[in-house]
Amino acid sequence: MSQRFIFKKDECLEQTSKGKAETRLLARSGRVEVIRQTIAKGSTFYLDSALEWKGFEFLYVLEGRLKYLGAELQPLIEPGDYIARDLVEERSWFTAECDTVLLYISSESAFNVMRDEIGEFHRLAHKVELDEYLDGHCRRLEQMAKSVGHRLGLSGEQLYNLSYAAFFHDLGKAKVPVAILQKPGELTAKEWELLRQHTVWGREMLEVKDFLKPVARIVGQTHERVDGRGYPDGLKSDEIMLEAKIIAVVDTYDAMTTDRPYRKALTQQEATRELRKNAGTQFDPKVVEAFLQMLEAASANS
């Protein structure tokens, strides 16, 4: 007798992943799906209200720990606890306190949406990394930006948008010729003008998806400066979103501490000196301070 009704823990119908986050489709019957989802530590996500979701949705915590951000006491959701989506009255935000595994059951097809919704953007972002010899740059920025955002007290929604914006901050460079991205010497005025368009192109690419419109706005501001001498719009000070100011700092630091074809990486001490020197002109001083505190805490714990 065949025992194909029994599946081992590593088996699934389909799977997709993004860094440490992984989604596995375990079973499907019609539109009903059973999904095992791993949420990486520090990740933030939300559930819309039951009024905005017509199907049945049930989330059971198998491993790890989630924090609910919609209450003053921020209760923890631990293994054995579960969330019934049909009782959610308003958009609710959660963050993973550690790598967390959920069993997710939905009466509406969800796996393909999870897999395809931003898959093409991820591929483009990775291509830009390779074109600029910066493999892993987007993931590092995402992690550093979220850590700084936590220190600055960003809300769950802000952290969610910041995470995407940090990962997709250079998406528009997919439209910039590789010869410019890899040029070992100084760019000509015309080449520099073309490169500066990447923030506009990135914003335009992202804002075609409604849920990424706030992310697109952040991406469009990541090269603005607090003294008003940035691009594309010459915004200054409080005209620039805090999320964009955070990305400007972590992006510059990661670029300075990474080897490039035309120069060797700076040391951490040299890079932090540059950040301090440009605080108040290029960067927001409070963001620089939060970032330096994060580096000191990381060094102390290593």
C-alpha cells in the first residue's frame, strides 16, 4: 500500500525564500492552502482587518516569538498561541522577536501572491548588487536600517516600509548602463546626470504596486541631504522622511566599508569619522548618533 499521504518535514509542494525568511506550500485543496512560513528575526508585518480580507485566515505559532505592536504593553505571541484573522478589527502590526515559524491556513490562494508579488524586484535588486560588485549590500542595509529604526522609535508601519525601502533603495540602477556602474574612474557630467536619475526610476518602478507606494516615496528621497544640496528635489531638513535619512546613513557606511574596483574599503573607524564630519550637512545628526550607538552595541556583543 502506498504511503504517499505521509510527508517528511523537508517535503513541500512549492517553496520560496528571501534571506532567512522562507515560505513553503504544504498542502492545497481548491483555493484552501496550508503554508509553513519562517519570519526572520526583526521582520515586521501586518494583518489587515477582517473587512479587507474576505477569506478565512488562521496563523498558529510553531516556533519563536512575535510581538504585537498595537497595544501599549505589546503582548508576546509564543508557540501554541494563534491568530484568528476574522476577529482582527483594524490593521495590526507584528514584529518577530527571533526567527519565528508559523503554520498559516487560508481559504484563499495565498502562496503564489507571497512568491510573485515582489519577486521581480528582488531579482533586479540582486542584479544591481552584482553589477556594482556589492553582493549582499541590500540585505545588510535592510538589517542595519531596521536596527536604527528601532532605536529611533519608529512605528510598526514605518519599520515595515523602511525594511522594503532599504532593500530596494537602488532598484532604479537597473536602468543605468552597467558601464557607468562599473566605471573605475570619475564619471562625466552626462554620466553623473544619468546616474542621479536612479532614485526617480526606483520610485516609479515601486509605486505601480499600491502597497509599495509609501516605500516608493522613501526610495525617491534616499539621496536628499539635510542641507538641501541633495537630489532629485533638493529637499532639506524636516522635508525629508526619517526613513530616507536612515537609509542615507547606512548606505553610505556600507559603501565606504566595502571594497570597490577603484578603491579599498575604509576601516570602521575611518567610516564613522566621515559620518560624524558630515552630520548636519549631508546627514541628520540624530540618525548618525543612533547608527553609531548601534555599531558600539554590536561591537560590545561580538
